[in-house]
Amino acid sequence: MKIGILGASGAVGRQMIQCLEERELPITEIRFFGFGSVGQEITFKDRRYKIEKPFFTGLDVILGAVSSDIAKGYITDIKASGALFIDNSSAFRHDAEVPLVIPQINKEDIVNHHGIIANPNCSTIITLMAVQAINKLNPVTAINAVTYQAVSGAGAKGLEELNAETVAFCQDGKVERKSDVFNYPILFNCIPQIGDLGSDGYTSEELKMEKEARKIMHIADLKVNCTCVRVPVARSHSIAVTVYTKDRLELTQVEAAFSNSEGLIYLKNDLPMPLVASNRDEVFVGRLRKDRIFANGITFFVCGDQIRKGAATNAIEILEHFLKL
Ligand SMILES: NC(=O)c1ccc[n+]([C@@H]2O[C@H](COP(=O)([O-])OP(=O)(O)OC[C@H]3O[C@@H](n4cnc5c(N)ncnc54)[C@H](OP(=O)(O)O)[C@@H]3O)[C@@H](O)[C@H]2O)c1
């Protein structure tokens, strides 16, 4: 298999390289593509490669790790190459011909691809890994979620910003922005807006969870209420979730479902937190309890590495399932 990584120098691209090194895929040729980093060196399995200007001819698979505008700009060339494009951006997630896939939930959708398979939003992946375990017990009708999203969710520059603000604070005791990645200082702060604010008061990031969950879980009328918050955490997104089911469930049933779900680790006596989940492919869930307002509500806290399972790992799992077709 001849494979290319578009956006190899970024947070997701670099993680894809590490995930490909960790896994056994039948790679016969690999190319790394970028823009500002063209000419820089990348090491893959002890061999050195140069980041190149994108050219897709001859490739079988392209893993996309660029923004949606950039992904859209390359799609004509990608289609012309005939390669399968597994894209991490939001560019094609809602195209009718593009499967949106979390393999542990809807790997059977992969077969319907027309050259593009989309990776869902990182908070959506991490949340649904736990929600789907409950949905298998009893149909989920609604989700209420509050996210605590790491700075690296805004790309490599988001992490650089937190690091720069931290260093500056240690040197001169001041908290101030060092770049325009976030609209406010992120050190010692929580920013309750990710994405553009719409006229209904919800942000673009918040609406992704509903639209994507409906497509992935095949529940057209699923209701999702979401608040997205950027927090000064390096990596791994956390989400406080309440799920409403058609019928009332017992906690013991949910505990068993969480414990037996592939890719999910249930922490009964410990806490799912970024420092637990970081650099792991599994998603961690805990703080399980009943909703105190509605009898059919289940509340829990879920945490996952959004650069791994929320992006690179999920994309490579999609590829692994595609190769088995
Ligand atoms: N970060 C996360 O946690 C996360 C999670 C899920 C999904 N995603 C999605 O994954 C995608 C990548 O995110 P990221 O966080 O990795 O971003 P990032 O760290 O900012 O990296 C962006 C990448 O895009 C490349 N790029 C920019 N302009 C380009 C062009 N004209 N042609 C080719 N490559 C170009 C950059 O290459 P140069 O350095 O060479 O310019 C860089 O490698 C985005 O769509 C994002 O929404 C991110």
C-alpha cells in the first residue's frame, strides 16, 4: 500500500506517523506532504524522509490532517489520483456519499464510500464511544454534554500558545496572550467559546456533536445540547455527559456495558482525566451515576486523547477496517 500524509508536520499528522509506526500495516511506500514545512525532515521507522509539496499520483491512500478549507482545495487532485482519502477535517462530513465513521460504532458504513471517508469531530468521537455502549442497552433519545477541550485541539500552535504563556508567567508573573490562536489568554483560564458563534447562541463546534452523532448512530431525531469550553490542558478532551434513554436503566447494566465495550476503559474506583488518557488509544469513562432530574437519565464523565482516538488512531482504525473489506 502506498500512503501519503497530508499535513504531516501538524499535531494530527505527527500523531498519524507515530500510530503508523506502532501498527502493522502493509506499507510499501510513504510520502509526507505540507506547506510551510516543505523540505523539513521526518523520521519514519528509522528512515529519513523530506516533507514534500503535495502530489498524489500513484498513492492508494491519503490520510488528511489539514484544515477543511485546505482539504477542499486538494480534493480535485486527490480524486484524480484515485486514492482513498481518509479526512480528519470537517470538509466532507455531511456529504451524503461520505461515510462518517467511528469503527467501534458504524464500521459497516465504510463500504458505502466513494473515495472519501470522514473522521468525526474529536469531542464527538470521545463522547460517542461511551454513549454507544448505553445505546446498545436501550435507545438513546438525547445527550447533554459539556466539553473541556485541550489546547492541542486547536493544532500544534494551540499547545505552543499555552507553553509560551506559561513560560512568560514564570518569568514576569504576567498572564497575556502570545499569539492569536485563542481570543483570550488560556493560562489559568477557561474560554466558553470554540468555533463561530451563531445567531441562536450556539457555536459551530457545539452543533457538530448533534449533526455528527445523528449520522454516526443512525438516529435521525437524536437531540444533543452541547457547551464547548477550551481549558488549559495540553492534550485529551474531557466531556461531562448526561444521556437520556427511552426506558430507565440500572447503573449495574451501564457498568457492565462500559466494562465490555471495545476501546473503552471503565474506571469504577478512579477518575478519567487528561493525565490518565493522554497517549492512550482507549477512551476512559467514570463518575457514573443517575441523573437527579429525570429518571431515564445517566450521567458520567469521559476523557480521551483527542489527537489519538479523536483523530489519528480513529483514522488508522478506519483504514485497517477498509483493508479488510
Ligand atoms: N488537533 C486535534 O486535536 C484535532 C482533532 C481532530 C481533528 N482535527 C482536525 O485535523 C486537521 C489538522 O489539525 P491539526 O491540529 O493537526 O492542525 P495543525 O497542527 O495546525 O497542522 C496543520 C497542518 O496543515 C498543513 N498545511 C497548512 N496549509 C497547507 C497547504 N496549503 N498544503 C498542505 N498542507 C498544509 C500544515 O503544514 P505546514 O506546517 O507544512 O504548513 C500542518 O501540517 C484539522 O482539520 C483539524 O480540525 C484536529
